[in-house]
Amino acid sequence: MARSTALKRETKETSISIQVNIDGSGKTSVNTGIDFFDHLITSFGKHSMIDLVVKAKSNDGIAHHLIEDTGIAMGAAIDKALGNRIGITRFSYSSIPMDESLAETSVDLVRRPYGKINLQIKRSQIEGMSKEDIEHFFSSLVQNLNSCIHINVKYGENDHHKIESAIKSLAVAFRIAADKDKKQKGIPSTKGSM
């Protein structure tokens, strides 16, 4: 069964279109109008090996709404593409360095939304994006992915490096957790339900 979907989110504030193929090869096409944001989403697609098309347009000119709604739509699309989650590995962990920074992510693709995110960003602006908008993107994505995910930047000096190591550690941990487990015949839970 194909683990792919398309999703649209239209509000007075934004128009978002997402296409996801979990079993892809990391091909991405991203256009949000915010260069660093495009770079983060592209990195997520590339390192999670998800084929990802993201078109996001602001209708009100407010970056916060665009970033939040893109995170919501991406998370919801990936959740939908995961389907019933039969036969997946479910759990994963990834530790990714970027120069002096190190980020770790733990993933449980159970259907219980919980996120604990510590990016350790010091500056108020990074590459034209506000600190709070970057943090909000991560939390919106994680919450709407409908999973339990902990992202922790362990250390680093450069905020750009911290954020990139965080998105890449999330991507790699997700890729492993979402992968098919040849030993797993059904729902990977003692409850028989995710």
C-alpha cells in the first residue's frame, strides 16, 4: 500500500499545498517565500528520504502564520501518509552533529501527540526567521505528526548549526522509525492499536 498523500490547508491567512511520499528518495520541491525556511524543509525531506512538495503562500503577509500553518500541514500530511502504521519499526533515535553543534532526537510513532523540543537558540533572529517562529514550526510539525518526539540540542555555539542539526536529527530518526520492519507482522504495540 502506497504511503503517500496530498493535503491542502486554506485559510484567510495562508494557502498551503503539501505532497508526501514516505517511501520516496528524498526529492524535494519547496517554496514558502522564506529562504531559510525552504532550506530547513528541504533538509528534512532529503534526510528523511521523504519525497516532499511544499507550496506555501501568505495571504496576510504575516510570517508567523505562514510558518505555523506549514508545520501544521506537513505534520498532518505525514501522519495521513503513515496510515495505520502496520509493520513499521516505530521507535528510533538519531544523534546528528553539525560542526560544533550536536542534536539528538528520539521518536515513537505511536498515535499520541507529545513533543519536547529544546533548540537552545540564543539569538532573536536567525537567517531572517524569528527564534519563536522557528521553535513554533518544530512544535507545530511534531504535534500534527501525531507522535511522541523529543528533540534536544545538546550543545553548540552557532544558532544556524543548532537548528540544522536538530532538523536533520528529526529527519533521520523519523526515517528509521517509519521504515518497514520485516519482522513486524502487524501493529507494533502490545495493545494491538497505535
